[in-house]
Amino acid sequence: MLRAHVALNPASVVAPVSRRTFGSFVEHMGRCVYSGIYEPGHPLADEDGFRTDVLALARELGVTMVRYPGGNFVSGYRWEDGIGPVGNRPRRRDLAWRSIETNEVGIDEFAKWAEKADVEIMYAVNLGTRGVQEALDVHEYVNHPEGTHLSELRRSHGAEKPYGIKLWCLGNELDGPWQTGHKTPEEYGLLAASTARALRSAEPDLELVACGSSSSVMPTFGSWESTVLEHAYDVVDYVSCHAYYEEHDGDLGSFLASAVDMDHFVNSIVATADAVGARLKSKRKINLSFDEWNVWYLSRFQSAPLPKEWEVAPRVIEDQYNVADAVVVGNLLISLLRHSDRVTAACQAQLVNVIAPIMTEPGGPAWRQTIFHPFARTAALAKGDVLRLDIQSPTYETARYGDAPLVDAVATHDPATGDVVVFAVNRDQQQPVGFTVDLRAFGADLTVAESWTLTDDDVRASNTRDDPDRVSLAALGTVTVEDGVANIVLPRISWSAVRLSRL
């Protein structure tokens, strides 16, 4: 059996675990909102029309923050369409996803949902077709306490207290030619800086996210961030990152190593941001908001164009996920955690139906996709500090990313409880790998409190409406601790988590 090894040290801390790492994304796209989180008339809908089965699954998933309302959708969105009496709200074309937006759900309804789900709102403003004034208007509506036209309008709509939204995205993917209102980096940098200064005049302690590259394969990757931050460095807190991964042409080995690319993405943008800061002689550090990430079979979407007819909530990119997809999602979470010193916010895209961990049927059930499980367990178990790891692992050759380690891992340590949690993936397609974890630096006996793995003899197995629990977590078969050293056998193509506690 091949073997990998790592030694953990409680003093080797990357950063505290950011709860915002476990964010999600609700866009007015496909069936994410309508028949996803919201379906009046469903047998399980509450008094506000929200599906309680979806709410329960969102809580189980461990989501802490949700980015709203887009996404490409936001670049053509008029926020005021979604307030006031529902019967008076206009129906609009959504050019991004070629559908009809009814505006039954707007910021007031979504804020109600977020309160029920106990999640923070990350709000995105339209800087595609709109600008500074509209950003100030929606901010006044949602965050100003009272005594102004828009704050009193909110109060008249039933929300007496402001929503207190702190985290704001300054547009979405405006580097992309597909984006309504696509801009050059110079144009966007000036607009983002102007919008940021205006919002800070209204509320100085807002946290603001500038648009970074929509993927690392964009021809302007790196140069876009550099130009934008030259204008906005001192008035924003984050630059965004977006990345989606899929298996190409049966190349499972490269797909399983997708986190290698995410690591490179993060390191590249950190270096770019720090270089701009050095040129500007600024002492500030710009963090990263990885506010769109997931497995998405984009090639399938590109080969199947958007609906020809203008429909309400059409079925758009409802990918069905398998075991390999779930292992990659678990590995991407490992990457995000190990960069917790600079990636302090992240959103898996999206929450329901649209490339999502949760699926629903109109009038029918809701169920967990395979990718639900590694996210939920990581969100539940990752507490305290992220530890810096130097893993010794065999490698294998990939066509897309070169040499990649067979075993990738991250660990957290909670000083309050003494718990140590190890999250690991085995990318080997043929056999299990032994993983030795040296815990002796913790100076106390640790024992296995719980262990989980997601794997299957059929890496293409998935969950469906008719078989919603075909793939789920199972107890990890072989985990022992002796003389301060844990020996873990990681099944082939697997994601695993082991929590160790003091005796």
C-alpha cells in the first residue's frame, strides 16, 4: 500500500477558520428561487411561501452566508422591481438566462428567508447597466434606519428595522464579454472605486468586494485585477475569484486534481494584489472572496443553448452530481481552508437546483446531491484554527496540472476543546492509501471521536429523486491512534474527515 505522512503542530497556524468560508449563492436563475427556496402552494411551504424542506436542508448543509441576487442576473436587475405589493411588481426579461423574472421575490422576501435560514446576506449591486446612484438607493432602502424616503418606504413594506447588510459585491464578472454592461478593467476600476467611496460615505464600515476575473483562463487574468486595484485598492476590502471545474474527455485524474488549480488561482491573485499594494505604498491587505466555485459541467451547458421561449424559472444547468464530483468538492473546500489567511469569504454556487447540493421537484420532494455531504461535514467540523501542513505524499502525473499529490489534506485545531480534525482526499483511482498523521506535538492523548468518508465502488453513482440516498457518508473503516500517531486508510477516490478528541 502507498503511504502519505504529515506531522501536525498546534503552533503552526495559518489563520482562524472563517465562518464565511461556508457561504452559498442564490441567483434569480433557473429554478434556484422559484420552486427552489420559494414555492407557495407546496405542501411544505410556510406562511411566506418558502419551502420548509429546503430551509431544513440549508441549515443541515451549514450555510453561513448567501450571495444574492446574482450572478449574471444582477447586471440587468432593477432592485426596485422587487419591492412593494407583489401584485404591482413588473414582469421583466432577464437577458442573462433568457427567462421571465416575475419579481415575486425581492430583497424583502429574501431577507425573511435569510433570517429563517440564519444566514448572512452578501448583497450584489448592479454595475452593469446601472451605477453609483442605484447602489446608494438600494443601500438606503436596506440599511438606513429611518427618516429618509427609501428607509421609510422599507418600513411601510413591513420591515421596521434595517437589514444591516455588511458585505457588498460591486457588480459581477464585468470582465466577461457575456456580461450585460461588460467593461474594460479601466472603466470598471473607476466605477468600482466611485461606488465604493459613495457607499462608505453612507456607511463607513461596510465590507466591499471588487470584481476579479471570472476565471483563471480569461485572457485578462491578473492584469484585470492589477488595473482594477490600481483604482480601488484603498476603498475595497476584497477582490472576487470565480472558478468552476469539470471532468474533460474522461480525464478523471486531472479532474480529481482540480484543487491544484484553485491553489494556483489563489496564490496568483494574492501575489497580484500584494504587488499593487506595494506599488501604492499601502499597508492594507486585500483579501479574496471566492464567491463562485463548484463543479459545473460548463461544456454541456455551452452545447445546449438557453431556452428559445421566454419562460418563468426554466430548468437551467441542473447538473446531477456523482461520487467523483463530491470528492472534488471536498478537495476544493480543503483548498479554501488552507488559504484562510487570505480567502475569508466563499460561496458555493448555487444553493438549490442550479448546479446545487440541494435538488427539488415542484410540488414534490427535496433531496441531497452527493456534493452536499462533504460541504455539510466540513462546515460542521472545521472550527478553531487552520493548521499549516507539509504533506509527504506520492504523486501522479495529470494532463492538465502536471504532477499532483495522491493525498491532499488540511487540518483544524480548536484550542477551546482540544479537537483536531483532519480532512483528506485520496486521488488514487486504483487503491487505498495509508495516511499517517503525527499528533505528538499536541501533548495530550487523542482518540478518534468520529470519522466519515464518501466513496463508492461506482464513482459515477449519484442521488436521484427515486434514490435520494444512493450515495451518502459512511464510517471510515480503518482509523487507529497509537502513541500519538493516527493511521488512516483512505479508500480509493474518496473524501474523508476524522475528528480526534482528548481522552
